[in-house]
Amino acid sequence: MPHLMLIKNVRPMAGDLTDVCVRGGIIEASAPAPDELANDTTVIDGHGAILLPGLVDAHTHIDKTFWGLPWQRHSAGPLLIDKIENERRLLRELNLSTYEQGLNQVRQAIRMGTTHIRTHVDVETEGKLASIEAIQKLKEDFADSVTIQIVAFPQRGMLTRPGTVELMDAAVAAGADLVGGIDPSSMERDPAGHLDAIFSIAERHGVGIDIHLHEPATLGAFSIELIAERTNVLGLQGRVNISHAFCLGMVDDASLGALTELLLEARISIMTHAPGYVAFPPIRRLHDAGVLICSGSDGIRDSWGPYGNADMLEKAMMLGIRSNFRRDEDLELTVQIITKGGASVMGLDGYGIEAGCEADFMLVPGETMAEAVVSRRARTLVVKGGKIVARDDECLV
Amino acid sequence: MPHLMLIKNVRPMAGDLTDVCVRGGIIEASAPAPDELANDTTVIDGHGAILLPGLVDAHTHIDKTFWGLPWQRHSAGPLLIDKIENERRLLRELNLSTYEQGLNQVRQAIRMGTTHIRTHVDVETEGKLASIEAIQKLKEDFADSVTIQIVAFPQRGMLTRPGTVELMDAAVAAGADLVGGIDPSSMERDPAGHLDAIFSIAERHGVGIDIHLHEPATLGAFSIELIAERTNVLGLQGRVNISHAFCLGMVDDASLGALTELLLEARISIMTHAPGYVAFPPIRRLHDAGVLICSGSDGIRDSWGPYGNADMLEKAMMLGIRSNFRRDEDLELTVQIITKGGASVMGLDGYGIEAGCEADFMLVPGETMAEAVVSRRARTLVVKGGKIVARDDECLV
């Protein structure tokens, strides 16, 4: 890592042309002195590109991806159980390395300008903690290239598969950063029981919660009520995220208002990956009400589906397309979601491109923020903690 | 244009590796003779790329795009009238050349592998036939690089703006290939009157019809009934396309069945651009029932919205994402829609990659059809009528 780096001719947040100086991995207000410039500085010309803070992929599953493998035909049936069984079969047959596959996706994400990832990692009675351990090692090995948060995720259910609660607890004890959960009613068949179990683990270990909630309409709304109640009682305000929350795009206006109040009171954030085929949270309305929103790739080219490329700018575009955003100010909100929104949900300190922030940023050619989102040009530079991790569309780690 | 062209090492429709020979603009079954190869042949190595017939963008608005201009901020309000007035204002202020702007988009489309475009072109009392004439000239000037069909399109209404019907008739007399229409009830306020007017022009000139139908649910269904009635009575079966037809994604199952029967009887095709924010036709179900489906870019980076890049492979991906297609066979249907589906709707003769077809095709690196759709790699070669019109991601015309 160069001690001193000068990135010339960049436009922070698509603003005016300036230079950015990085010293010891931190963004600095002042330019290097002339003698420093002569001796000790890496100088890069940004050619007028837009400088954004490193993108935040706040919800993905790097333990499941087929990225980098030969194409795997998708032939699973339409039901959830078809997809879960298909996943188990494929992962068994392919005998993949979770570490290598995770790294394939992480490298693609870095190439696309992502510096922070929150990944859910399966915890289940068959593989036990193997995936958690593999991703934990990946997280440590590449700590200077990307920040990874691990959510222990009971993909196959917890109460319905004896032994999983204990494994979830062990996963957090072993270093997982958050406790995950999934559809307390529709999958787990015991909403209070499921939520009590995961909140109990969170309380015991002092970690946050990130729960998958695909449940529709009033069923999903009921789950949000239960989650908010427990968040308040246990003092976990600001540390709970609900991922997907399709129900927020399905309930009537009065219910949405009431749920918004619950989210605000418990300071629960919402993650949406802008699903293609189902209703999803009204992000402009929730954001304007004060609810923290983040986004993520979700699964990328895995047994669940063929889509995805770990490009959070493309995800911003999808948020815009699905939300019928046409105005520049609305597309700017999508950029806010994939940067500061994700950083706030992940509780990152020192995130941003102001002086004193960690030097985690990327350059993308473009005229305006909106244009950068719709054009999604190749990233010309990605810097993590002052280290160049990608350049000219190529990951260097 | 080289008389003889040999494209080596390509995989037609992602199948087995082969060579493709083009003679005089036509795909040929047999390879060139050795002496021809020595003297008169352009030989290109396809490096194992997938060979697809030229992509068909069966619905766009090349007279409106800002493509190639500095970014135009989008700030129009949410109503249809806001957007129409905003468009008029912007087009007036920018004083654009319809020809140059259309060409900007056409070049981008060619770069992305599109060889056939059906574009709607505004006909209205202010500009009269100016846009039609500009695009007509573009169509003729670039006839050997791209096939363009022109739909005379009453964007601002027809019955509600006296003089427009006569201009629509004049547009077709001047060479427009089809008659367009728009929302007979919700915009024109007189469904029978609007449809009688456009069908009358179509009958008088012996051309087909392509009508924008954004009307929702039962209102849109009523319009489809009226369109089908007129199609049958006037013997226009197989020559009428309904664009958008959001209502087909909104009505109940029984109504969808009845509407499907109407579409089949009148041989009316459906165009969907996979809108992001509104229901749209269930393409797998309609296709399996025998309804012809095509797709198109719709507006690209114009006053209506910021999105779009004229990449029909990306459009195929959007069709898949919005339809919750995950299986390879479903993604293959999206490729069928952006190739043969569009070609059938446009009534193209000699379309395809079999021997005897016009040499209109493109190469895209990829493993399978599904992978090509989700990866959308840069096109390495685009050939139109035996002429190389794009190569290595660059338009050559």
C-alpha cells in the first residue's frame, strides 16, 4: 500500500473537478507537499471520472454462488422446496469449495467497486459450521481488500431441524457478526418461537439481527410487528435489519403507515434487492419517512437463479426501474442507498469521501449520478483502505 | 461488402462449433472452394462465440432519444401530461435534428447486434410530418446497415387534436409502413372513433397496425376486444400488433383466457418491453398458447425516462427477471422473443441463420443462450446483409 496517494481530476459525487489525497489509508483534506509529491506519492489521473465512496452490497450469499464455474443449467421446479433440494443436490454433486466460490464473487464485487459486503452464510445440520468457517477465513484473508460482515443464516429452517438453534449460537460464538432468520410463519411455522430463538442468540452475544422476510401482505406485516416488539424490549434499536420485506409493497396505505411507525420507533432498517416479479418496499416513501434503506445483490448466479453480476450500480438501476424512478433526484436516492444507506445499516465507522474517512472509494466515468447509474460503465479505480484493489475493470486481489 | 465471407469457429444458437459461409449477402450451406478461399474471401475467426440471428428491436422511438447528447436532467412531474409537455419543451429548446438523434440510437443498436428496428415516429399538428420524413430518410440512407420499419404514431392524440387524422393518412401515403394508435379510451376518450380512424387508414393503404395500449385491467381488455373485432372484419389477421398491453397482466384468469382466444383468432401479436413498475403480459403463458410475442427498447434516454441502452440482450434479461424466469428453457424463450418473435411480428422474409437466409447475424461470447442473456457481453461481430456493421463492440457505420 502506498503511504501517500494523489488521485487527480476526479469529481466527488459527480460534483466539481478536484484532486483527492490519501495518506496512510485515510482521505486527507490537504494536498501533498511538493517534496512528498516528488518522492513518495502514487499519482493517478482520474480523467474527470465520478468519485463515489465504495459501494455497499448489504445482502448477498457468497457461500452459494457458481460465479466463475462453467454454466450450470437451471431446471429446478417452481416451489421453494424444489429450489432448496436442488441447491443441496447441486452443491453436493459439484463438491465446491465455499472459500473459492466466495472469493470468485468477492473478486467480481471488488472489480465493480464494492468495498463492503454483508453476506448471509448457511448454517444447517448437514454442513454444520463449515460454510461459516470458510467465509470467516476468507473475510480474514482479504480483510485489507474488502470488509465482510457475516450473518449466520438458517436457510433450511431452525425450529424444524433440531440442532440448528445450537449451531446458530455456535456460529455467532465462532465469530459471525449477526444472527439471521427466515420467514417465521410461512417457513418456520412458529413465528414467536423462531423470533424468540434468534433474538435470544443476539442478546446473549450482543450482536445485531438481519432476517429474511419474504412473507406476503398481512402475514409479513404480522412478522414485522413481532420483530419490532422484540427489538424494543431487548434494546436492539438500530441493530435489526429486515431483508426483502415484500409485504411493505403489498399492504394497504394505512397499514403501511402503521408499519412505518413501527420501523422508525425500533430503528429497523430495510434491505431490498429490487426483486423482478413480486411487490417490494416503496423506497422513496420509506426513505422520506426516515426509514434507513439498503440494497444488495442477493444470490448471484447460484442454484436459486441465473441472474446477477455483483454490480451495485446495476442494482441501483434496478431499484430505479422497479420504483418507476425517472427524475435525477430519484436516481440519486438509489446511489445513496447503495452507499451511505448500506454503510449505516452495516454500522460502518469512517465511511464516506470526506477528509478523515477511510480511503474506500471508486471511480466510474460518467456525467452525473443518474447517468452513472443508467450507463454503469467499467470502474476505472477501486481503492480500499488506501490500497488499489481494482483498476480499469480488473480486480487486482 | 465482401462477396464471400467465412466466419469460422462459431456456435449457432449456442450449439456445436462450426463455420458459416456468406455469399452475396446470403447464408450458404457449403463452404467456399479452396481457390475461392485463397482469393476472394474475408475470413473471420469467431473464437467459439455464440451466433444468433440479428436482434430485433420491435418497438422503439428513435425520433425522441437524447442518446449521444450531454445528459439531460429529468425533472418532469408524475402525470402523463407532465411528460408530454416536458417532451415538447425539451425538444423545442434543444432544437435537435431528428435524423441525427435517430442515427445516434441506430448506431448504438447496431453495436449491440440489432439488425431490425420497428420505430414509432410522432405525427402531430405542430411538427406535422417532419419527424416521419427525417426517419424515412435515415431508413433509406442506412438501408444496407439496418432494416427500419416506421409506424406513424399519434403521440399527442388524434381525435382530440383536429388535423391529426389527415396527417396520419399523409404519413402512410408518404411511406410509413404501419399505422399507430394510442389508448383509445383513456387518452382519446372515444375508443370506437379512434380505432375506426386508424383501421380506416390501414385499410385504405393496405398496411398493418401497431397500437400502444397502456390501459389497465378491464379497460384495456375492452380495447383489445374492439381491436380484435376490427382486425377480423377487415381481414387484417396477422398484421396487427398491440404494444404494452399491460391489461393482460392485470385481468383475472378467465378473462385472460378469453382475451388469449381473441388474440389467436385475429392473429394479433403482443409487444412487451418488460416495464419495471406495472403489470405486463404473462409471456410464457401467451407464448405456449400460440400468441406471437416480440419485445423492444421502447424509449431510450429520452424526455420520458433515463433508462435504456438499445441492447436487446439486456431486454431479454429484463423479460426474464420480470417474469421470474429462472430455468434455462425460459431464458431461451426470451431469446426467441428478441429474434424470431420480432422477425415474425415485423413480417420479415429470409430471417434466420439457416442456409438461404439473409446474412443478418451477430456474435456474442457465451457458453449457453441463458448465459449470454445474463452476461450480455460485448458483441464481437454484427453482420447485416453480408456487410460487417459492427465489430468488437464498435459500430462501423
